Amino acid sequence: MLEKVPLLEKRLDDYGDIVGADVCEQIHALAAPLQGARVLHLNATAYGGGVAELLATHVPLLRSVGIDAEWHVLRGSDEFFGVTKEVHNGLQGAPIEMTPAMRRIYLERVLHNALELENGWDYVVVHDPQPAAILHYLADRKDAFANTKWIWRCHIDLTDAQPDMWEFFRPFVEEYDASVWTMPEFVPGTLRMERIVHAPPCIDPLSVKNLDLAMPFATEITRQYGIDPHRPIVCQVSRFDPWKDPTGVIEAYRIVREHVTDAQLLLAGSMATDDPEGFRVWEETEEARAGDRDIHLLSNLHQVGAVQINAFQRISDVIVQKSLREGFGLTVSEALWKGRPVVGGRAGGIKLQIREGFDGYLVDDVESCARRIIDLLADPVGADAMGSQGKEHVRQNFLSTRELQDWLGLMGDLRA
């Protein structure tokens, strides 16, 4: 049996004050025909990435409306996760070849996991490339999974995927009953599937990271990490990943400080268990920081968790998410939900969340990123107004209740 992730309890009706009782009633109605259905979500890690954050809320909410849902993770290895990180980068456009050795390491580990997968599920949702081939290795157990509907959820941007790498995965994906993508443009033109669904992910307004936090408390947390809460703070929250461009953020910050001399920069994030590249990027970012005491690098290794991230986002004057490639970028909606304006890279799902000049700004390079940060720091009243507008945009489009509706609707359609 694969490793089962322990779950916290969540109740759908607790979200009524935020999204409205009518939304909760609609969700209960969608769930009614699916009562008792067994649903498995399968991904690579229980901690440290956006998918894990999504599942930590989504699976308990499925359970709260009468679905027998579980969350399992792959049994990986350092070698396997090294390959899947290369795969992730190649599918996002990096010039990486899927070598025979990489294929062997990947397929052997997925086969091992397929042998441990228990049957009896009505729906299995497989997230991202790491476990994508698992369905292929269940061919000799077809009878055990005869009534199972299989869904592949792709969270990354495949717009510029390396063709050979995508062609390795495409036959595996096409064996599924449906696939779910954040945006239509992420779907490769060569994919041949009857059911392709477009549905961006969402944030949980009742998670510890997004709950209301008193400003005095946020101020004190920030101060404890050596950041001056009374000086301007620019903050990016994300994994230490080259696609998040932390060194580019530092370059933009140095331009900002020529105009706002007391500004500080905070780069905060977590090290994901399936991302061996993170420590290398951390070291590169530390090198780019060059000992500057006003540039703060923090992670879960410094006891930075959900409460601290919540505080950092609330206390910051400007949030940045300068991604070069981005599946969605949950931290953008998190920041907007806290009423903060965001300067984001013009990449992937960030373009869904930021309405140019309304919730923040979309930028294409270091110089434009710096210029927009300077604009927001110079106009705090306008920045607050943008943040307020962004919060309502998130309420209408990017809260976990909407995602729950999407999944219940898809499962109902597949059952019909």
C-alpha cells in the first residue's frame, strides 16, 4: 500500500460566511449523487509544494460532503526525484533531454508504486508527471480497476515543453479518462483525449496561512526574524526554484533601493521533499544576496511555516512573484486575499490572477519589475486600493469552494 497522508478535518459549511450559503448549497447538491464514492488523490509529496497545499484542503472538503476520499503519495528515492525535477524543467521549456537512463529510473520507480496501489477506487486523480505512468502499469490488473475513472491533473505550464520529453509522457496521459489543466494554452496540441478540462487551482481562506491575523501579531513575528516592520518591505514567497527567478528579484530590488533607500527585501519559501534542486538555488540566491543585511532569505529550515508566511504577506508593502514559468502561483492569490498588490511575471496562471493596473502589474523583465515596485511604494493609498480589488477578484474566482465545485462536477460527468 502507498503512503497515506493524514488529514485535518474541514467542514464545508464553515466557508458560508466567506462565499455565501448559496454556494455551499450548490456544492452539497453536486455531491449528493456521489455519496460514498471512493476517491484517491495521488502525488509526489505531502509537504512543500503547491499541490500538497491544495490537497491538504481539497481532500478533507471532499470528505465533508460525503465522499470517501484519501490522499496517498509515491514512494520515491533521491535518484527518482532527481529525474522528475529534470522532467519538470524540461516540460517547462528547459533544454533537457529525456535520456534512456532517466526513462529507466522513472519507469522502474513508477512500476514499483503501481504494484503497491490498492484497488476499489471509483476515481483516481493523479497529479503531475511524477506518477503519470502508473495507470499504464495496471494493465494486467484491469479487472481490479474496471470501474475506476482515471484523471490526470497537470499543474505545470507545458506551453514550451521540450517535444521529446512531452512525447514520452503523452501516451501515458492519453490512457486516462480525463485530464485537467490550469489554462487552455498549457495543453499541447498533440494531446488526443476526449475530455480535457480547464480549471485553475484555488487557495483556502480558512487555512492557517490565510486566516485573518492581527497586525500587531504580524508585526511582532516579522520583527523576530530581523525585519524592520516600520520600513518598506518587498516580499516574494515561493519555493527556491530557478523558474521563480529569486536572483532576478534581487536585481530588481537593487534598482528599487536607488529610489527607496530604506526598502527591505524578503525572499521566503519552503524546501519541497521532491525538489532536490532547491538547495542549489538557495545557495545561488545567497551568493546573489552578497551579505546584504536588508535582503532576508528564510525558509522552513528557519522555522518559517504557515503562520510566518501569513504575517510576512500581510506586513509587506508590495508582494512580488517574478516567475519566468508558472503553473498558477498560489502565492499571488494568497497575497491578494490579504489585500496586498502584486507585481507578477507575465507567465502562466499569474495572468489569470492579476488584472493589469487593477490588482497589480504584470512585468516581463527586471527593469519593469523594479519600476512597478517603485510605483506602488510611492502610492500606498493606490496600492491598498489595488489590494482590496484583488481580494474580491480572489473571492469570486480562486477560493477552494470553487475548486470543489469543479471536481464534483467532473466526477459527476464521468459517472454519467
